[in-house]
Amino acid sequence: METLENKEVLLTTKLEKKYNSSFEEDIIKRWQEAGIFKFNSNTTKPVFSIDSPPPYASGDIHVGHMLSYGHFEFAARYWRMKGFEVFYPFGFDDNGLPTERSIEKKYNIKASKMLRKEFVDLCLKETKEMDETYKNIFTRMGHSMDWSLSYNTINPFCTKMAQKSFIDLFKKGRVERTAEPTIWCPFCQTALAQDDMGDKDEESFLNTILFEFENGEKIKIATTRPEFLPACGAVFVNPFDKRYVDLIGKKAKVPLFDYEVPIMADDKVDKDFGTGLVMVCTFGDQTDIIWWRKYGLHLKVLLNKDGTLTDIARKYKGMKSKDARAQVIEDLKEKGLLFEQKKINHIINVHERCNTPVEFLVSPQWKIKQLDLKDKLIEQGRKIIWSPEFMRSRYENWVAGLKWDWIISRQRYFGVPFPIWYCKRCGKAKLADLEDLPVYPTQTQPTTPCECGSTDFEPEFDVMDTWMTSSITPLLAAKWGEKDSLIDKVYPFSLRPQGHDIIRTWAYYTILKSYLHTNSIPWKTIALSGWGLDQSGKKMSKSKGNIVDPRDVIKKYSADALRWWGATVKIGEDFCYKEQDVQDGFKFLNKIWNAANFVGLFFDKNVFEENNTKIAKNNARVLDKWVIQKFRKSLDISSKAIESYNYGDAKKSMFQFFKNSIANSRLQNVALPSNSIANSRLQNVALPSNSTPPKEAKQAAQYYVAFVLKNSLKLFHPFIPFITEKIWIDLFEEKTPLAIASWPGPSEFEEDEEAEKIGDFALKVIEDIRMWKASNNKSVAYDNFSLDLTFPAFLNLSNSQLDEIVEDIKNIARAKEMNVNIDKEYKVVCKNLEQV
């Protein structure tokens, strides 16, 4: 008869002999045809809702996205198997500066040089194509979102919701349009919010310049921005600085421009910086703005929107700031007004999107008033579970450090328009009616006249900050305020998954808007993921040329292998992509496939379900109970880890259990597993051996290995859904998809710590024997040896337990002879009978 010792043995299971991931796309079709991911709004089940992050459709999707987006996909599949109705919408963040920049770069165009409608139409066309590409990739990865709930942030419904949000906040007095200093990007030529800024370490010079009094006496003032001399409005000293206290109230002449400014005092002046004297200009930095407001200084507009200098700069008019700085320094040197220069490194604020140093311009902008809510927003944040918990401090530090209201208007093109016009007669703002939303003011006029009776309006040309839409993703997904609203079922959402780098934007703004609109937190839990890095530890970016396309990885290894890689990282941590890790995952998938094929040698669905359950329980041996106990523990660890979003811990537990208890060998070859008791015993009970156990014991062993394999598929399914679904359907002949099968419960598996203790001891014995064979250049299948085994007394084995475990160890080890003793200490001695 054929045995596993025969390498040519042909498997008779319904699975292919070798693992080949070509079935993955067929599995996707099965899921789609069954409609198992579609949300049932009439459900009576508990709901698990996910506020999924809409990616920018910028064309640079990479394996880092698969890492972060995989994390909430794991959660969706887990909670679906736990019996929850999963609300899993998915959107695309199409509008805003990133999309504009992507389109301009691709077509080598400038939005400012085109008709607005032509540029917007081009953006819509491109984003539609990119959205479809993203959708195909996520679907191919096996992500289980409900695509019927998908949205993009520029479509009519999202535009309507963003405009509704604006109108609600307008009526509540939370938004207003004011002309005041605004953070400005001269390259993008748009207003920015505080969160749009990043820090850049720049080498510069601290220039000490000579100001002059009427009597010719000179004072020294240090500045890094001498090009702002024509906008100087005052000189400040610290009132407690004895060097300069006598200067307060006097006037000093501004070099090169020969006009006088007052010398004033403020205790915020840093006595130790530069000379201790500070020139205040409109506006070189945020401190200038504070003192300008506090002391009512004259506004001198130095910069145009493109960053060039205005008329007040005189001979420097039209120069870029950096060029003007160099020329001013040369002129100061020529006139003997530059006392000294010191090379320094300092931090400057730049626009995160283009890395351009920001400026501060006075311009009319819409803003949401938020500074008075800081304490309340910190309180709201503390109502949310943060995973990992320490990430909450990032949120609180950001809120506590807010210095600006949220500027929500942008001087761009491809964005949600403000639902507002301005009356040309009286200048009053005219809001759109809610029933008319969405509206496009540059294309249409209000449906009713202004209060003054005029019907002549000018549209608002600015568009909303993209975060105005993204900040209401839970509200728009739940159709807040609509007739078919799902707010009562899904809100607050169960989970917000997102990157740790956008806590200050997406997390903060969503908490703010949910509080202002619904007086509620937006979600119960926020889980923060890290970045996918390249092998050098750098963030993946198309501009850096270091991205890895997930489609290439899928083609080479499989979607399951890439998903398995993504499950490794701990919550909140960045993670380097290494192809070897995906390759290791692919090898592990082969182990699962081989284990399933091995079970297929004896598995019969009817016998398994109708007869073997009773036979197995009545004839279960210690090692059968051991494998059940090990599975029970892995189930407990994995469930807790998934529910706390520590997927790496779940993966580790599952992997170790499967490796140690089911499939740590090439099941079709001669070699026995190195440390797999259950599988080793199964080979012996299923096939001839030195001491063949009774038929019932064989059936029990077969049952328990098949039983544990089948339930292991459930544990693995959230992470590697394709291979588990395939084995579930083809080997175990299940009609209900594994994707909606019930997650195993602890009560299904009898706890037996005593069996675990005995089984662990047996595992050590087998491992020690394996090491002896290896040291003597013998294969694990070698059987011409005797075994002297001393059991430690602390095991306290009954006679029946001792007989059973001795028999199993002998069969697994393939020992020809075996002598057993019981003493204080464990001891195992192997003797090669060839030498006797």
C-alpha cells in the first residue's frame, strides 16, 4: 500500500497538489455574486461601522497603502464573522491642492492659465480614472468594503453635504469672513490653515542693522529678514532691559527708507536674542501679527500674492523676497549700515505641499472660529479610545498649541464651492437654500432676491479647504440630515482608522465638526497606523522613486502574501517593506495548503460530521486534547489582539500555533515534523508504524487535526481570506462562505491545562530526540534506535496517561525499543542499535 514514505504518492483531495494563487480572482467573484459585503440597513444585528480614510487619487498607490488600509480591512472581516453587520463605506478624496498639482504636472499646465470650467472638467475626468484604478486594486487585495456606499469628495452628494455643513455653522455663528493676516503660500497663491504648515531647518544670516536717531546716534537691531525694512512699523524693547529702557518713547529712522518709527516696550521681547531690540514689520512672522494687533500699528502691505514686493519697497518693487533680501544687504553694506552678519540655522514654516516658505498677507478669508473651544475639544478627545493610547497626547498637544482660527477658504479651482453670493448693491452675503444644494455660484444665481431687493449678485470664487469635506466623512457616509439617514444605526462610528501623521488634520477636524454639528464624538475608537517605508527606512513617495506597486507583488506572490506581510506591524508604528518578508509569507501559505492537502487524504465530510465527533470525543488521547487546548489559547490571544488592533500579536500567535501544532513539515515527504506532535501522530495513526494504534484512535486523531485545521481557517481568514476561503469551499465543502461564517468561541473547545502540561513535555522529548538524530547525521525518520526515558515525578501521570503518552512518543519518535522510568529529573537517552 502507498504511504507518505512513498514520494510519488498522489493526493486524492479536491485541492490542487501545489499552491497557486490563480484562484484568488475567482474567490472575489464568488463574494461579489453573493453580495456578502453589502450593508443591510434593516439589520437587527449589532453594527460595526468604519469611517474609512478616503485616499488622495494622486496616482501613487503603493504597498504602504496596503499596510495601513489592510488594518481596518482585518477589523471588518473579524467583526463580520463575530456576527456584526459591518458598515464599511469607502471614499476617494478627489478635490483640493494635491489633485490640482497632480493634474498640472501630468499635463504640464497651470490652472490659473485656463478657464475654470475646463480645468475642473479635466480634473473630474482624471480623478474618475484614478478612482477606478484604486478601486480595482483594493478589490484585488480582497478588501471587503461595500462599494455601493462609495463616494468621492467632489461629487454632487459630498458637495451638498459640505455646503450643508457650512450653512449650519454659518447659522450658528461659527463661520465668518474677515480681512486679516492669513498664512499664505506665494507659490500656490492660496491661503493656508495652521495644519498646512511644516517645519524646515534652513541656513541663513542674522543681520545686525544700524537704525539712527535724529541726533545721529545709532542703535543695533538684528533681523533675518532685512527685506522687510519698508514695512517696519515699530521697534520694540523689553521694559526690563536696563540697556534700552531710556529709549522707550523715542523714534528711530529706518535705514535705506528714511522714515521714523516709534520705540515701544513689550515684555515678550527676548532680551537674549540678537541685540535685544526687535523691529516689527507687517508681517515677517506671527509675533509681528500679535504686536500689530495689540498696539494698533499701521498696516504696510509689502508682499503681493505671488511673493513679490509691492510699491512701498521702492527700488526693490517686483523682486521675490529672497532676491530682495540679498540686494538690501548689499545696499546696507555699501552705506555702512550693516554692522555684522552671523551665519545661523533656524526653523522656518513652509507649506507642506510644495515646501515653499509661507508668508502672512491680509486678505478676506472664511474661517471657523475654534480657539474658544480648545478645552472642550480636549475633553471630546478623551471620550474616544486611542489605539495606541499614547497617540492621544499628540492630539491634545496640537489642540493646546492652536494659535489661529481655521481658515477654510482656498484660492484654488478644483474644490467644493461656498454656497454663497454677495449682493452688488448692499454687499450683504446671500446663503443658498438647503433645498437647492448642491449649488455652483459661479454658474448659477440665487433663487430669491437679496433683502435689499436686488437680484444682482457676485459669486464667491474661493473654494473650500479639502478638510471641510474630509472632516465630515462619518456624517456624509451616514447621510446626516437626509431622509434615508443612517445616523441612528452607525453613528458614532465604531472605528476611525488613519495614519498617525494626520492626527492634527483629519482626526482633529472631524472631532471639531462632529462636536459643532451633533454635539457628539464622531467615533468610539481611533486606531493609528504608521507609514510604509522602503528598505532604507524612508517614507514611500512617487517623487522619490521608491514606491513598490502592489500589483507587481500580487502578480509575483499573491494578495494573501501581501496581506500577511501587512499584518506584521504593531499599531501606530512605521514599517519597512522587504520583499523577503512577503516571500516568507508565500512560503507559509504553502504550508497551509500542504496541511489541507494532507487532511484531504482521509477527510470525508459525511463521516467527519456525522460519525467522527462522537468517536473522537470518546477516544481522544492526551495529545488530541493538547492540540485543542493550544488552539483555544491561540483563539483567545488572537481575538483579544484583533479587538485591540494589535494585529502583529494575533499573527504571531496564529503562526506559532499552526507551525507547532499542525504543519511544520512537508507533509508529503518522508521527513517527520521537527516539533509538530499532532501532525506527527497523525502520520503514524493514519499509516503503518512500529506500533499501530487502534482504529478508533486513528479516527480520533484524524478528526481533531481536521477539526483544528477547519477552525484555524477561521482565525486566519481576516488576514489571508483567499486561501482560507478556497480550502473552506473545496476541501470542507461548505456552502456558506467563510467570510460570513461564525468566529470560533472558547466554549466550543474544552479547556484542559493538564493535557497541555503533558503535551508540552512530550513536545520537549520529541525535540530532544530530533536533536540527537541530527547530531548523529540521521534523518527524523530514522528508527533503528532505543530510547530510555525518565519522566519527572511532578507530571503526576496516571497509569493510563503514562501508557498512552509512552505509546505516542514511541510512535512519533519511531523508536524500535523504549524503556521508561519515573524519577525526580527528566532524562532521555538514545542509543543507536546499529552499533550494538
